[in-house]
Amino acid sequence: MTPHPYRIAGIALLVGVLSFALPAYTQTQKHSPDHDHSTHKHTDICAGFVVLPNGYAVLSAMEPAPHAGMQHDMRHGADHGKAGEQPIAEKKGIDHKEHVPQGAKTEDADPLLGYKHGDDIPTGKDMTCVPIGDMTSTSWTAVSSFPALHVTATSVKGALTHNSRANASLSLHIMRDGKPVEQGKVLLITRMPHHDRRMPGGHGPANDPDVKGFEAMPQGHGDYMLPTVDFNMGGPWFFEVQVQDGDTMHKAYFATEVGEE
């Protein structure tokens, strides 16, 4: 039986459409690097802290759930505030200018720029993703938007815990353009950005609650020492290393989980 002319024409048309559509679909899949098609989830979400363009840090892709240290603090310090309450800093007239990251605007109505701690936040322009090390970690490599700066941090006394009688001791090794930074002024600022509603940037450790920062002591050959950091709570902590080298100041960041004692 001879095929009907209309059927032959229909088959030819279908083959032509497929020959055009399939290569186009393949090219679309090939040129979508920001999308994981095996899970259909975006792959540019930061799991850790995101440093926003204004200098504040927000916890991303992690639920800021209460932990033992937080529960203790909430029982004994109602000054962390409840949803809808006026911030304690405003009630008491406390001046918290020292909590504002350098370069941030104190008049910002929303220092987190519309984000909330725990949101899935993609890393956009002028934003830095800072992964969180687990509580067994004893060394960390900081990330920085300044490629020439290389900072590594080491816990001298092992894994970090809170309420430790011995307190934590950290050492920093700082390189710039492949050379040790010998005479730089180094400040370490550590905080829990997601915890204390009184301060948009979060609270600091027990021996630096107002987050003024610790000045590191130079040891030579690019090494700096911070003898005492008293972590008063377990959970994710965010670290900012400020390196003043001559007339320039650059920042590097790392983060880690501090364990329960």
C-alpha cells in the first residue's frame, strides 16, 4: 500500500521540528551553569554567613534554632527582646555605634537589606559567602574580596567550646601578595550575628560583648596571636579579620561552629 501524500508530508514536518528543537534544548541545558538539573535546585545559595554590601553578616540556608547556650541566655537575660518589642538599645538609650561594621550606614532602616537569618540567600554582587566550619575544626582559611590577602586562623588549644575555663586562643597567619604582613595592625572581630536583637550585627564573646574587637599581637613572619577569646555560647560564630597595612585596610572572614563544653 502506497503511503498517503499527506501522511508523508506530516512525518517530514515532525522530523524537521525535532531536528531544530532538540539541539536548541541541548544548548540551553549546556549554558545554564547556575542550575543543577538533577535536583532542580539553584546551586548558588550560600550555606553559611553572607556578608552583605553594607558590611553586615546574615545567616544563610541554616535555621537559627535555639541551642543550650541560647536557652540559658534567654532565661537569664530578657534584654534579648521578643518579637514586636522595642529594642533594648532604644529603651535604655545605649550607644551601639561600635556594633556597626566599618563602611556601613548607621541610618539604614534595615541593616539586613530585607533578608532574615535562615533565608536561602544566593551570593550576589558585592556579597561574600563565608562557609561555617564544623565544631571539630581547629584551623580555617578566611575568604576575602581582596585576592592578594591570604589569612589562615588556628585554634591553639584544640576545638572551640564555650564556657571553657582555659578560654580559646587563636593564631593568625597573614600574607599579602605572597609575602608575610610584618607590621600590620590586625583586629579580630567575632560575633553571633543571628542571636541578639539589640544589635543588628549580633553580640560578641564574654570578654568583648560590645564587639570592639581584639587587637592581635604580632609574632613576626606574618604570625599574630590572640591569647583570650571567651565564647559564652555554643553555635555558629562569625569572624572578621581587619588588616591595616600602611594606608590600606582589607578584610577577610571565616566562621565556625563553637561546641558545648
